Amino acid sequence: MHGVAASGEHNGAVRYVAITAVGPAGDQGLDPDREVREIRVRGALLPGLVNVHCHSPMTLFRGSAENLSLDRWLNDVLWPREAHLTADDVYWGMTLAAAELLCFGVTTTCEAYFFEDAVADAVLDAGSRAVVTPGVLQLPGTGSGDDWWDVRTAQIIDFHARRHGDSGRIEVGFAPHAPYTVPLPVLADIAEAARRLDALFHIHLAETEEECTRFAAEHGDSAPAVLARAGVFDGRVLAAHSIWLSDEDMAVYRRHDVAVAHCPQSNAKLASGVAPLVELLARGIRVGLGTDGPASNNDLDLWEEIRLAAMLARIRQRDATVLPAAAALDLATRGAGLALGRPDLGVLAVGAKADMIAVRLDDPAFVPLLEDAQLIEHLVWSASSRLVTDVWVGGRQVVEAGRCLTVDLDEARRQVEARAHRLMQVGV
């Protein structure tokens, strides 16, 4: 099974870390000599959802300075406050987010943030999985000059050496913020470092029309074209947002196999625009869904992104037949894994990570169920994260009956609340 759920009561057998077979317990395909864990669910068993673009520690800034444009929100509120972050702030912001994500059925996130060791520690402590891509951005008062970029890149290379593969649940990449905040030569240098390590290069790109207009005026061409010529797209690249793309830009993406992190809810909330999702998929460009950070969304519920992605695609195309339910669900499961270059994520298949979620079917959202194919339709159009009951990461149960087993939620809430109040006072 890939992004498709199974209904009814199923007894499944999986290894602790990776799936060795898919089928009912007692099936001849299961090797009785292997160590297995049997799980029983009444409802649907799906692969864990994969969030391909997030800044989860921004739970610390949830609800800060609403109703601003992206430019004002970043420059006037977010970046000045982020300049005062500590590693402990980031740990607790990520911890609270990890619990929220797991209870929504999101087992893997691609994180772009600072204090990367704190992010990785929180992910491991919560029992979740992440591609940690440390941010590269000169925040106000935190450093400047050409040597700053070299030092930061060296820090990430060291982080990769220390933490890549940690506990089998941490992958390390690089996340220079955007072409309008990081100089082109620096982007090229970081891309080269990422290629040497076969690491993901994760960047915000073509997020607003104004950003694209300014960049083209300064460089004489679009950001995708300029970055491609500079060699930035020669490795594993994930371009977040990718809203304002021309046909030529999409051809560049396809030629260089650039993947897209589509964040429909954040894009809508900040009035950034609607990405050309149908066109991207039609060209064979890899696309996965992301929530973006909880300061601009404002939650981490990937189920909402699944539904909104389909709705906005239909509005943009003026066609109610595009992006059917199964294709929308795929963007948060198998397609998301492929966007990260991780075919072992977002699927229930032999060799995949044993990341799974159980979804209740004894809910009015699934009535009537007249044929099996209708199950996927109901999952996308009628159900929601409230129906996620149990979650496993690497075969370990981390959510049971809707309760996160790995995070002290009361303590995480207390920590984030107190730290958010401090940051609100010092940031602006």
C-alpha cells in the first residue's frame, strides 16, 4: 500500500524499524523467524504523513502580528524576535510542535530552522522523524560580513558529520533562506557543500510576486534561471512555495529535477498566491505538501493542507475533475516522501520505514460507504485529523487513543507560553 488506506479490522505485522511484509497476520508472506510486532487497528491503517516544509519551533510565535504582508511580518516582527532565540527556546518550541504533529498523524517533517542541535534533540526525544535543514540567514544583530556565511556553512557541515543518521530518524540538509536574503555566490557554495554530502538543499523560492519582480530587475532573469546557471540546482533541491513560476521556470525545475514544497494554507493566509500545482504535476515535477511554520499558518495540521490543495487547484484550473482525492492524499504521503528524495517514507510497503497511523472509520464522516473506492474520498473530503487515534514511528507507538505518549504536554505548553512572552517583549 502507498498512500491508500485499508478499511475494516486488520492485524498487521511489521519489524521494529522497517516493514518486511504487508498483509494480514499469519499471511504466508511474513517470515516467522523475524522479530515482529503485531498491531491491531479497527479502522484504516495509513502510512505516516510527511510534512515537507516546516519551521516547527515557531510555535513560539504563533499568532504574532497577524494581518501583515509577508515582507512586513518577516522584517518587522519575526526576524527581530528570532534574533533573541536561545537553544532552549527552540527545543521547547519544537517539542510542543512534535506532539501536535504526531497527534495529527504527521510522522516526518522537513525542518528549516536555527539551533539545529536543539531541533534534532527535540525530535528524537518526541520519537518523531525529521529532515533537519539548518537555516542560513543573517538575523538582525547576529552577525554580518562575508566570513559569516563561511562560518555558518562550516557549522552545518559539522552538524551533518555529528547528527546525520542519528538514531535512524535524523537526516541533515542545508536551508539557505532565499535568493533575496542570501547572496548568489553563497548559495552556490552551500549547494556545492550539499552535493558533496548528497544532502538536501532546501530553499524558499518564488514565494511572492514582488520578490520575483525585484530579483529579475536586479539579475536580469528569474531566480530559477539564475540559480540553475550558477549550479545551485545540480544536487538534491527542494524549493518551498514556488508560486510565481513561468513556463520557462517550470521547465528549469523539470530539467534539474527540483522538487516543490507546496504550502497552500500559509500561501493563502499571507496572500502570497496560489501555486500552479496541476501544471507542476503534469510536467512530472515532484511535489509534496508542507504546512510552513505555525506562525504563518497557524497550525501544523497536514489534513487541512490536503483538502485545501485540492480545492485551490480546482479553483485555479476552473475544473472540478483535477486533483482527485487519491492524488491529494498522495501529496502528503508517497509524493511527499519522493519530494524529499525518500521513497522509504509515506508508504506501507516492504522496505519502508514502519511509520503508520490509524484512523477511525466509525464516524459520521464515513457514512454512507457505498463502495470501497469511496473510502479515499471520505478520508480527503469528510474526515480530518480528529479521527487519528494511534501513531507509530519506526514501529514504536508514540500516540495511543489520541494521546501523545512521548511528550509532557503540560510542561511543553508552560515552557512555550513563558518563552513566547519573553520574546514578545524583547523582539521589537
